[in-house]
Amino acid sequence: MQMDRGSGRRKESFDQVADAYAEFRPAPPRDVIDAIVTASTLRRGSRVLEIGSGTGQLSVPLAQLDIELVAIELGPHLAALAERNLQRFPNAQVLVSSFEEWQLPARAFDAVISANAFHWLDPGLRFSKCAAALRPGGALTILQVHHVRGGTPGFFADTQPYYRRWGLSDDPTFELPDPHELRGAYPELDRRIEFNTVERYRFEIPMRFTTDSYVGWLTTDSLVNSVDEESRRGFLDDMERLISLRYDGAVERNFLYEVIVARPAS
């Protein structure tokens, strides 16, 4: 299997590669952003808490709606880039903190939104604290991106020996999930007493990468950054050669964007 956060992944690792994150991490596609906005019932003047803003890939399109945005980011370098990207929006602010340690303000939010960061939060309080942050009728909206089958034929299989060679995988039978059979993220949300309705939306979207953009994207992966520098460099070099020589410098990967919206119980 591909190794998980228990075998070395660290949420703090993203801050160490903040510039690469800004350059190579793709923003959510427009259809996904529109779904987040609609599901969260955002409108001009909405008060929104974003958890894990990164460099602002989602923060900026949210701020463009003329909302009041409070973005929480654990990494100071990531937060500085997000703040720079949001500087033209007077109603947006970026705070450097973990969500767990951040004290909720007295004024509630219309929506709490987290894109690809919610799984890093403490499972013991993430749902209850988000519910406490929301006004009645508000929305907790989570974006979770899944790697699924599809894309350039043969590419996934060709990459697996490199994952095993450099200590990023210990399962020779590992396969990406079929998008039609993929179990949704956070199934426990359906049973949480803090919320009474949960809706899920899915968007399967292919993404094309050049050699440089794919290797750059890999440099921001917490799994890649969990190994020692020699292994990391060897893995990235092998991936660069693979894409350049066998795939003529371009590959496609399939991603499934899952938008989950939960509304608190009255």
C-alpha cells in the first residue's frame, strides 16, 4: 500500500515547500468552486471560516464573492503567500494557527470550508468545533480530492516500482480505486449528532501535467517529503526520466473531487 500519515506524513511538511506549493499545486476546477459556493449558500457579505487555506487557491475565488473571510493556516510561509494573494480584499484576513488551538470568536460563521485539509484535523474535535463555529442554518463544506483510476494508460503501473524502490510504498499489489466504487470521505459525518443533513457531490476531472509540473507537484506531497533527502531526490529523478522519455513529457491523471456539505442541527 502507499504509506499514510502514520508512517511519516506530516501536515507541517507543506510549509517547508510553500513556494513550490504556490507554483505547482493546482487550484480547484471552476465547477468544483461553483459547487462549494452553491452548497455553502454563500452570498455577498457571508461570513466564512476557511480551515487550511494553504497559499490561497480557494481563498481568492471565495474572497472575490465579496464575503468576510477568516482563513486559518498552520504554516507561516504558506500563510504569508495567502496573505499576499488576498491583499486586494479588505474583508479577508489570514491567521497563523492550528484550528485545534484557535479560539472561536463570539460571532458565528455562515460557513466553515476546508479544502484538502480536514483530514489533518484532530478527529476528536473537528466536527464538534466546526458545528460550534456555525450559526443555525450554516454549512460545513469539505472538499476532499481522491486519486482514482484513469488517465494516461500504463502510467500508474510504470510509477509503482519507483515508489517501492525509494521507500514510499510497501505493497506491490497497490491499485488506485475505481471512481464508481470509491467510498465517500468521512462516512462518520452521517452519524454525528451535531449535524442533521449531509449532501455529497462528485466531479471526476482529468488533469494534464508536463514533466516539470508533475515533478513539481510531487515535491509538495507529504508522502514524498516523508522520506530522507537521498530517497526523495532519487524518486523525483526517476519520475522525471519516466515522463520525459516514455511519455514524451506529458501525462494525464484522474482526480475525483468530492464536495461534502453538512448542516448543523437546530
